[in-house]
Amino acid sequence: MRNVNNSKLRIIPLGGLEQIGLNITAFEFEDSIIVVDCGLAFPEDDMLGIDLVIPDVTYLKDNLSKVKGFVITHGHEDHIGALPYVLKEINVPIYGTKLTIGLIDNKLKEHGLLNNTKRKVIQHGQSINLGAFRIEFIKTNHSISDASALAIYSPAGIVVHTGDFKVDYTPVFGDAIDLQRFGEIGKKGVLALMCDSTNAERPGFTMSEKTVGKTFDNIISEHKTSRIIIATFASNVDRVQQIINSAAKFGRKVVIEGRSMVNVISTAAELGYLDIPQNTLIDIEQMKNYPDDQMVLITTGSQGESMAALSRMAASIHKKVHIKPGDTVIFSSNPIPGNEKAVSKVINELSAKGADVIFQDAHVSGHACQEEIKLIYSLVRPKYAIPVHGEFRHRKAQINLARQLGIPKENTFMLSSGDVIEVGNDSAKVVDHVQTGAILVDGLGVGDVGNIVLRDRQHLAEDGIMIVVLTLEKYSSQLLAGPDIVSRGFVYVRESEDLMDEARNVVDEAVHTCLKKGVTDWGKIKNVIKDSLGGFIWKKTKRDPMILPIIMEV
């Protein structure tokens, strides 16, 4: 019989603590590891050409024999998006609720992984046993149906992980959050609470999702003659349901546009999470058969993404929808931090085409504000507070709330991704740090673009490139041709012929000096070319293009 009292639970966030996205946390007890969520992040502005970012799971690969499964809280990209990439290396079963698994299945189908991945649908209130752990799924509310919190029972104690949540007493679909269960688990004694921090800086309560339905009704009744276009998140099934309800109420047809939106909506409808009245949904091809005042178009692109449907409409490059005066466009979302400029650009383009743009009051958050976070703390009464899901400032705000509720400072933890915290009844402390980070996905390449390549892309984007080509004779190292200089993104050559001629002379001189001294090592010649040309260009233009010498041998 092992001595349970001395055994500690190790909690290892492998992502999700520096930004919104990339959520993945490992829970380890002796020879068992379970992984909660496996999300992606979208690239930062400086990640040129990168499509998406996935977490570094080296720690899981190194401990593959211990990993029992992925337990997923809900079906958003920042919680399921990295699964197809990670499963290729860590093929273990996936557990989640019905809609969550439905959305994961879509992804696995796309990546050809459906047949060799085990998936199990769990209902709220059910538990699963994985190694040393028992995991119970608890019903919560969020901006996607079927979201769950997890009670993770380990021999060292219970950890409650809220997932992304809000408290919605009047949800659009299904039941309200199971607050009673949180209270019951709290009575058993909870070791640690890992709570969503996204809105921890916002006072009060998050409004119910239902309030947005009233807003849609009002907007549609005020704009009786116009075609209505509503942009929202593809995954916000409840929002789409309310738009469909409002459209049906006013006798309008609905078109759904945008690949990700069509995918999610068809899965949700198939699984019974969407109730679409008969003859309401029509294909985009049929849109021309109906007058404007009978149309509602639901589309992706609420974040100003350049390739999403709404941005293409705004830029007049959408094949089937053209914005015209009299259209009403509603942004049913808030810009994610960093997307404000892109959203503003799309709003300007839409307004310039004569559309009436509405972006106030047509959205509520899917995350808990301060009062709801306090409510969960009061019900769960954890010994330790470990805020998750948010930037530093969001998690810091949650720690302040936990302190107000009487949790001592030394029992609150600001972790970084990769920290290993050991938690037991008598203590909790960070004991180690494991490898984590962002793996960049560019096209079909996973991880083949790293910091060095990004730095080069940045350099090329900011300063351009100069390529110096010259030909040397094989044995005598005589200069047979060149040096010729080709530049891209540095200066407009036709207007800078003098500068380019001078640059050629500088390189010519440098090469001749090398050859006179009998230098035959190409590496050295290239460095001399780089140094002399770089110095000259900097002096003349205060610019620093990338210089690429190419030497050919005949």
C-alpha cells in the first residue's frame, strides 16, 4: 500500500498562461498523466506567413507511457485546435461531451486521423477513470454549448478546473451551470481551483446570452427594408440560434457563409444543438431569388481576418455577395486584443460602400466577470488558487479576487507555462520547469519555421535584400564575371542607378583586394563582400538590407 499522504500531484501547464489560446495542462500523479485541452493560438503580427501556433509537447513525448488521455472542456479552437498535430505523436484516447467530440471529429476527418484515434463521448455528471485519476464532467455555460468544468480526483486531493465559463441562468440551449455540484464538491474539500481569468478585470456579472436575441429583434424591426448581414464567431452556436430565431420571427431567410461557420453549424444541427425552422435556411446561390428585406446573412470575419467572408465582401472580392447602400452589417463580437485595427479597417470599407454598420450591444462575452468568479470561489472553497486562461494581468486580477475572499497570499500562484507545481495537503510549490513553447505551422510544415527563419522574414520585410553574384575560375581564382548586384525591396533601382553603380564598385574593390591577397576561402570572400557592401549602404542610406553573396565556379 503506497503512502498517499506523501504523494504529490504535479500540475504542469504546457501553454495558455501567457496569452488567450494554446491551452494545454498536464496533471501527473506517479505513473499517470492526463492532459486537459489541447488548443492552438493564432499568430502574432510579427509571425510573418505563419498560419497557426501549436504547443510544444516534448514533455508528453518524453513521458508517453504515462499519458492516459486528453480530456477536453469544450470545442473552441484554443482548446481543441492542436489535437490533429499533437495526436500524430501522442495517440491516446480523447474524452469530451457530444458537441465537443463532434467538432473534434471534423478536424480528425480533415487530417485523416479519424480511424486511428479513440474518442469517447461523456455526459455531464459522468466520471471516467484514467490511471490514478477520476475525472468528473460538470455542466457550465460558455459561448459554445456543452462546455464543462472538470473535477479531477487524485490520491493527493481534488482539483477543480473550470474550463472557460460564465454563469448563465437563462442559457439559449440546455441547462444553467450546475452550481449545486460545485458546492457539493467544495464541501468535500478542494485542494486547488484553476479558474478562467479572461474577464477577471471586469466588475459585475456577464450578461446572459439571451439578451443578444432581444437586440437582434430590435435591429431587424428597425431595418425593415434592408438586407441584414451579421458577423460572429463560427463556434458561437447559441448566437447563430438566436439570429435564426429572430430571422424566422420576421419571415426572413437565412444564408450561412464562411467555411468554418458552415462546418460548425452543420455539426451542431446534426447533433441536435441547433433548432432550425423548416424552409428558413437557404443556399447562398438562391439568395438572388429573394428581395433584400427577406434576407439575413450570417458570416465569419467578425475579427477583420483578411481571408474571412466579411473582409472579402468589404474589399469587393467576394464572388457571391456585394455590399451595397442600404445593407445593415452587425458585428456580433468584440475585437480580440490586437485585432482592433483590422476590424476598424473592415468597418471603414463597409461604411464607404454605403452600409449601415452596427457594433454596439450586439455581443455578450462567454467568460465570467468578477462576481461570477467570486461565486465559484465561494462554492468550491479551494485551499490553493491557480488562475489559468489569460494574460498576466488577467490572472493577476483573479489572484486579487482570491485574496479578497480570504485565500492567503502564499496559497495563490502565478505560474508560467512550463512550471511544475507540486500540490499536496500540506504544501504547494513550484519545483521544476519543463520545456514548452510555440511550434509554428506554415502550410504543411510543422515546426520547420523557427526563430531564425522568422528573424530573416522580418529582416526581408523591413529592409529588403541585395544579392551579389560573381564567377571565379576554378583553379586560378580569377574573377571571370561580375560582381553583379540584384536588389528587391531595398530601393527602386531605376531611380538609384548611381547608388547601385557605386555599390558595384565597392564590391569589385573588396573582391580584388581578397584575390590579390590570395584568399581562396569562399566563406571569407563572402564575409568581406557583406561587410564592405553593408558598411557602404548604411553610410549612404542608413538602411540595412540582407546581403546574400553567391559565388559560382567555372
